[in-house]
Amino acid sequence: MMLKVALAHRFGDFALDVAFDAPPGITVLFGRSGSGKSTIVNAIAGLLAPQRGRITLGERVLLDTETRRVVPPHRRKLGVVFQEGRLFPHLTVRQNLSYARWFSRDPAETTEGARIVEMLGIGHLLDRRPAGLSGGEKQRVAIGRSLLARPELILADEPLSSLDDARKAEILPYFERLRDEIQVPILYVSHSAVEVARLATTVIALQDGRIARQGRALEVLGDPMVTPAGVRAAGAVLEAVIVAQHGDGLTELDAGGARLFLPRVPGGTGNRLRVRIPAQDVLLSRAAPEGLSALNILPGTVDQLRQGTGPGVMVSLRTRAGPLLARITRRSAERLELAPGVDVHAVVKTIAIAREDVSAGAPAG
Amino acid sequence: MDWLSPAEWSAVTLSLRVAVWATVVSLPLGIFVAYALARWRFPGRQLLNGMVHLPLILPPVVTGYLLLVTLSPTAPLGALLGKFGIVFAFHWTGAALAAGIMAFPLMVRAIRLSMEAVDPRLEQAGATLGAAPIWVFLTVTLPLSLPGILTGAILAFAKAMGEFGATITFVSNIPGQTRTLPSAIYAFLQVPGGESSALRLVAISIVLAMGALVISELLARRLQARMSGT
């Protein structure tokens, strides 16, 4: 099942013009607020009529303004997980979950329902009403409700943005399980680089109503020309394998032949990880640094420099571990005489685990 | 019932019958009009809104007179309805019609307010889950605006119980047929020695009105508790 989208819509000063495909797996629509993400989601869900466009899901045409074909939202067979959950306050959790079954000709079987309830860990909430649930519980019920509609596409519109970090950490694994366990495409809208790094198979970076870049998550996130969430949130993502757990509390990783050390990461030797390296936390040095406390120093070559309007410069590097981003000041860039092709050493101050066990997740290709 | 004379008793039961019919028959239409005003944008929406509110602003006598002019057996519309056996003029059904019309703006207003308070995003969520528009209305909009529907119905009932001007103009003051509580109170006050009867009916009016208010308050609270509780 593949989702194909082409849309053009204009209101006021804002013009949206995008075309993209979403294959099975998680496709993240990534961009700041106002970049057009919600307009795209609403158009796909059928809640907004775009001026021009064509949307197909597998063989089904959901919208074609040329032939004036518009499938109403209730016949699109989508599962939408909204930012605010949108649970029905007058129904119990159980009734919310079974809502879609009342209208479906081909409802999910009870065993499948039970499996979804178990996967989301909401079995103990079934007889309660939404008003009595925490934010994280509400979102899990909302995910379950959309799954029980047996959707052919899942649309998740910033499903975590109304939650605090702890609740986010609680929900993210469920999306990973969805990605791995169900065979429908998931279009996931986010402005969080962390969520993108952790979930995305494919990334579509939106800027001002246009697609700035689309492709594999690692490539898009390592591109200095694309900082859809702003330069402060930019950061490259590397894939690595655990090679050893050391006695002093460090875990040694191998990323394309380069060695990285992290505070203890649970997992056995051979486990694959995605790590995220914020561009702000990378220092550059022309000479091989000595006498530094930082453990992670990656030699590489400058690939591109991107000069913004501010005092900062975004530098992309090619290292053995993969593409890396560093954000330094313009003054430093001039003093180091940085230019494409120059050899440098990247000193990495922090590394965050973006996703564990990628081998079971997104296809690496 | 020996504490009420047959004439007084007949006024009470007639009033209850008139008010129940006026409320029950106008409620579906009131819900529909309230929904149309709350959710749809169509040409003539302001006109419809104005028409609904007209009985609230017009002198009741004018409303009653207009009903009399259009629905009396000699008027074209009244004659046409008469052929189908539907009679309003000088009949208790006419009293119910007049009461229903006078109460309609209050009913629509209460229901419309609560429907406008229903989050349209919940209705969208219902649609994405496969519910056709009519089912979204029945499973989301209607239950969520139930407190307002209840308030609207109780208000309309109370207003129908007390309607006087339009009723007496349209269907007169015929004992046992169109002499509702207010008409009866008025009639008793016109005859010497009728004050005690009038007073008893006044007391009954107050009890019925207060009772309706208390019941609606209790029901609304229960509905609220259901939605905000666990």
C-alpha cells in the first residue's frame, strides 16, 4: 500500500504546493508550525478541500480535483491520531475504542481488538471515561481507536506535542511497534527532530509550504541546507552497532568503522542503534586534538557550509561514521579557513540514543 | 380531588396536556433548526434566525391574531387543513400550537448554544472513524448537547404552561377546551368570589414551574457528572 499525494492550496499569503509518496513504514512530515503540515493532513483526511490535488491510497483515488472526485472522510478508511486525542467525552474508553466498529462493514475481529488493547497497555482503562485519563493514556486510547477502524493509512498529526517529555517517552515505543507490526503506511507529522530521528523511515522536510528535501532520514537530517525545525534543533543521525560494554560504565559503539563511547546503553553486543548528534554540540578542530576530555573525536572532511542570516554557520562533514552536522560561529569558520574539502576533526560533546535496535525497524536501504 | 373544583382541575390537566404536546411536537423541529443555525452556512440563515425569534419580540396578541387570520376555518390554509381533519381554531390543539410557537425561540436558543459549544473537531474525529454525517450527529453532536436540549425542553414546557396572550387571542377562553391555567386564573379574577380559586391555581403554577426547574437542574447535573467523571 502506497500513499501518493499532490496538493496545491492557497489561502491568504500562504501557498502550499507539494507532491510526495509515503511507502509502508513511517514517513515523517517534518517542519515548523506554519509550514503546511496540518493542511496536508487535513486534505488527506478529507477535512479540508484543497484547490487542486490528487491523493491516491493503493488503487483507491481519495481525491482528484481534475475529475472532481472527492471521497468523504468517513469512506476514506484512515486512522487519524489527532494532536489533542479528540476522544469522545461522553463515551467510555471501551466505547471510544469500538466506535469505528459501529460503522464498519468489516470490523476488526475481537481477537485483533484484544491484541491492540494489549499492545497499547490500556486494558485497565476500558471502563473509564476520557476525562479521568492522563495525557499519555488518552493518546494511547486515541491510537487504539484509530487502529480498530482497520485503517489503510495512519495519519498522526503531532500526536506527542501536547505531552511532556516523560509521556512522550511513554508513547514513542508504541509508534515503533506500530511501524514494525502493521503493514500500513504511517504519515507522522512532527516538528521535533528527536521524534524524526527516532521514528522516521522517510523524511519529508517542509518549508513554507514546499518540500525542501525528501529522502531517507539519515540523509535529510545530515543535510545542512535543510533545517526545518530551525538551526538550534538541527542534528545528524548515525547508525551504530554495540561492540562492547565496558566495566567503567561506558558502551562502545561502532559507526561505520569509527568508535563512539556513550554512557551505558542497555543492549548486547551486535545490537544496532540510531544515535543523534545535535549540531550545537559538535566542535571542530583543524589539528588532531590532544589533551581533551571529550572521548568522541571523529576525523572527517568538510562537505558544505551554509551561511545563515545570523552569526552562525552550519557545516556538514563526511566522516567514516556518516554525515555529521556542526554549528559554529562565522568567525570560527573564517579563522579555521573552512571550505569544502578541508580535513577537520569533529569533537562530539553529547550523543543521544535516538532509537534502539534499528535492525528490526526501518529498512537500512 | 376535592381540594380543586372540577373547573380548576380541568384547567390544570388541560394546561399539562397543551404544554406536553407543544414541547414534544416542537422538540425535533427545534433540534433541527438549532443544528442548522449552529452548523450550517446557507443563504437565508439570518432570515430563519429572525423568524424563529419573532414570537419573542412581537406582542403575543399579534402572534395570536396572525395565527387566527391564517388558521381560522374561513382562511385558505385553515380550510385546507380542515379537509384533512386538522382543526386549530378554538380547539385545544390550537392552544398547543400557540404555546409551541411562543416557546420555540427559547427552546432553539438553549439547544443552539449547547450545540455551538460542541467541539467540531470531535465531529471530524467521528467522520474519520467511518461515521456518515447523520451518525456523527446522532452519536456525537446530539449526546454532547443533551444538557442544552434538556434545558430547552424544560424552558419551552414552562413557557407553554404560562402562555396567555397568543392563546387567548387565537383560541379564546373556552372552559374544558382552551381554558388553560393562565386563562383560568384570569377568568376567575373577573368574577366576584373567584379569588380563592385563582389563588389555588397560582400556587399550582408556581409548584409546577419550580418543579420543572429542579428536575432540569438535577438531570443536567447527572449528565455533567457522567462526562467529567471517571
